[in-house]
Amino acid sequence: MELMSGNEAIAQGAWEAGCTIGVAYPGTPSTETLEAFGRKEGVYAEWCVNEKVALEVGVGASAAGARVLATMKHVGVNVAADPLFTAAYTGVGGGLVILAADDPGMYSSQNEQDSHYYAQAAAVPCLDPADSAEALRFAREAFDLSERFDVPVMLRSSVRISHTKTPVESGARTERPLVPYEKNPAKWVMMPAFAKPRRAVQLERIDALRAWAEECPYNEVVRRGSDIGVVCAGAAYQHVVEGLPEASVFKLGLTWPLPAAALADFADSVERLYVVEEGSAYLADAVRACGIAVSEPPCPLPRAGELSPGLVRAAFGGAALPHAPAVEGLPARPPALCPGCPHRLVFKELARMRAIVTGDIGCYTLGALPPLAAMDTTVDMGASVSMAHGFELALAGTEHRPVVAVIGDSTFAHSGLSSLISTVYNRGAGTVCVLDNRTTAMTGRQGNPFNGVTLQGRPSRELHIEAVVAAIGVEDVRTVDPNDAAAVRAALKEATAADDISVIVFRSPCVLLERKAARPFWVNGSCTACGSCATLGCPAIARDESGVASIDTGLCIGCGQCEQYCHFNAIVLE
């Protein structure tokens, strides 16, 4: 028996099942799954440029007969939806399991989504583990399920399951030979002539899955009282059993398709049936669609964010559960770019020039927060470049502020490059800043094509951003040190004054890659309390009640960014 997070348990279960190939694009809360899988013996694992590519690689490997694990966060399922829906027609060769890790509460995401809807729409079975032990078991057995029904299987997790460690009992690996590949265009070539018969195959499979759902071993009824019955799944189950210990519970391990007859029997055995879930009405609507009456709790459950035992108990009129009081009087700790972050001066200068900044997904999204407050939009991966083009189109012929897109190196590989190609093709204008910090920083410093670091440390090719950009037709491409304020200012001024499209590559490693610090700076007696250094938003810089600055030498890494903005020589090396 050992403690594992849900992510680690899924990796272990896939390995025990004889899965040999893992593919993903990193995204919290799913990232650690493939990292854990890649450390195991006898497997191949890789970071792909995006989730669509990852799933397509997975479908190809499955068609060739291997067992494959593809992992992504909920918004990554959006990107992978194209191959997902058609893979539900083709079916599989070797078992194909797709981890979709949802983020109720948006701890590290731009929206809340419920991936159950994708399983329902694509008609692929969906399994919901409620702890790490189930995560391991469901992942291990999902490959057999995938091959039995000739369909990809979705394993749906959430941030609480993915990151919480609970006891598991790991087992040995079952080696599984490659399923021999045989040419079969009727199964794998989804042109209309073949897709129509595969649609009929899919409908037959759905009927078979619905029949199997009634006897599915992953669904469990916990009998207690007959007054209240609750249907739930995943992390919500843990909140229900703690918050409503007197309720009978139908714990769904299989959330698509639902066991309609078994749910009806359970509903008949209790006075009132409720559904408890996080952030959507998927499960309640699906239970009602089975013809089962669902009651509403006396007090509504939150419609957004994570649940907790206390919230569940309060919804049913129960007294608050015992808990330690919250500590009062703690200072606020808003998120901020790290001390010495190479992105900081880019945002400082963009704010100075009052640019319209279309941002992207990455830790540089923090450039939107005060005191930098230099970002206008953030929507999805790659949107910065496309939205900048949209701004330019809408503002054409008017006097307007400079429009600048900001995107990281990994995100540029994910979907920014295709956006830039479209802009160049359509003779768009504007400035694109690629913040190349040599890593995929926000999700834990993973590799990407532009730093050439692979998941398992294999020999690779480091792609050259400037050469790629020049190859698609951008003539104004320059490389700038983002730690040099004067160079950043000059490059942005020149690029935004141009009539054509310009790309600036701001290249400097993330400070967390090597974690090296130079001599720290400090503030001498020359400080005039002008506040210029504080506008950088560096966590190492503080001001007292009179506005005089000070530097926490324990946080300062000696980058010298603040020194460049002090006009009174008050910031000096210690």
C-alpha cells in the first residue's frame, strides 16, 4: 500500500495494463500523469505540440496495435475534439484511453467545463474515479473496455482527484503484444462511403454499452437511510459521504452511458432522489432523461466552483461541520511574475506605450494584473495572434493605439504558428511578441519544440523561432534581450511604427530553470519615493508608508531590472 495522487495512479494503472505509448500536451491538472508514466520501464512518452496532435498520434499508435494513453486538461479536449469524434467511429486497434482532467473552481484555467458532455456527444464511455485507488483500477481496466467495445474510453478526473494523494495497492505489469495491423479502409478511412457504415456500427455499440452499463462493476450503491438518496460521481462522492452520512448513495463509476434501470430501482428505494455534482447540470439532466424524478436540495448547491462537504451539508439544511477557524489578518498575496522574470519589462514597456495587448495562455497572463496592467484580452491558446489581427481589421482606417500580440514559445508551437500563418497570408499588420523563456513554464517547465527538450530526455531537434517565422514570409523579425529595458523599448517602438507585420522574439530563460541568483540589489538613502520601481510589480520590492522603497534581499535574484528604472541611483548592488 502506498500513497499516490490520482494522476500518478492513472499512470500506474496504464502501465500495469501494458500500455506502451503516452502522448499529451501539458496542462494543469493533468500534467503529472504523463510525467509519471514517462518514468516507467518499457514505455514511450512524448509532449506533442497540442492536444489535437497528441490524440491523432494516439489514434495512429492504437490503429497499429499498441495500447495508448492520451492525457489533457478539459480545455485541451476542445482542441482534440476533431479526432475524438471521428475516432468514436473508427474505433481502436489497441486500447485507447483519454484522460480529461477538469478544473472546477478554475484554479489554473480560463473557464469551467464538464468533459462529460464530450463523452456524451462523442458516444464514448466515460469513467469517473472517486479516489486514487479507483483511478488506478479504472485506468488499468479501461484498456480492456476499449478493446472489448472497439471504442476510445474517456477517463474523467478533476483537480481534487488528480492532485489528492490517497492509498493505492499497485500491481505488476501485464505485458501485452502488439495487435497485428491489417489494412482495413472500411474501418479507418472516414470518407462518406465508409463513415456511413461506421455510424451504424457506432449505434450498435451504443446499444451494447447501454446494456453493459446496467451490470457495470464500477457503479456502487451504498445503502443507509431510505429518506434521502443521492446520485453522484468522482470527487463529489467524497463530499457527499462526509457531508450527508445518513444518505444512501448511488456512486457512478460509469457516467456515460448511465444505467437507467439500476438508477430507477435506486430511486424507487428512497423517498427523495437528489443529484450532487460540480459546476454543471450534466448528471442531473442525464438522470432526468432516464425518466427519473430528481428533487432539488432545500438550499441550492453552488452553480460554479468546487464543492465541499460543508457546502453539501448546508444545501440540505445541516449544521456546519467542525472545522478550524480561518486565520484572520493575513496580508493579501496576489499572484505576480517571479522576481527576475524575463517577461516583466516587456509588459512594463507595453503599458508605457498604452498598447492594446492581446494575450495568451501562460504565466505571462499575470501581466494583466496591477501594477503592470498591460494585457487587454486572454481567451485561449493561440488566440493572441488571431485576435490582434481582428483588432487591426476592425480599427483599420482609424487613429488607434498600437496593437500587440503576446505569446509564449510553447503556446506559439501549440497554435500560435497557425494563427500567424493566417495573418501573414491575409497581409495582416501589427506586432507579435514571442516571449521565449525556453520552457513551458506555467505547467511546470516542460519541454517544447522551440527548446528541443523531450519528455524522456531523448535526442531531439530544437526548432528556431526566427527561422520558422521568416520562412512563412515575415520580413521584420528581430531578437531582443527582454532584460534590457532600452532595447525592449526601442524594439517595440520600431515594430509598432511599421506598416507591415513584425515579430519580436524576446529570449531569456525562465528564472526557475536554473534557479541561480546573482548579488542582490538594495535601496540606499537616495530614494525619492517616486514609486517607479514599484510599478514593475516585482515581489522583492516594497514601499513603506512614506513611499520609500526597499528590496527584500532574500527574494531579489540580482536581475537588475529595477535599477534600469531608477533615475536617482537609489538602487545599487549590495
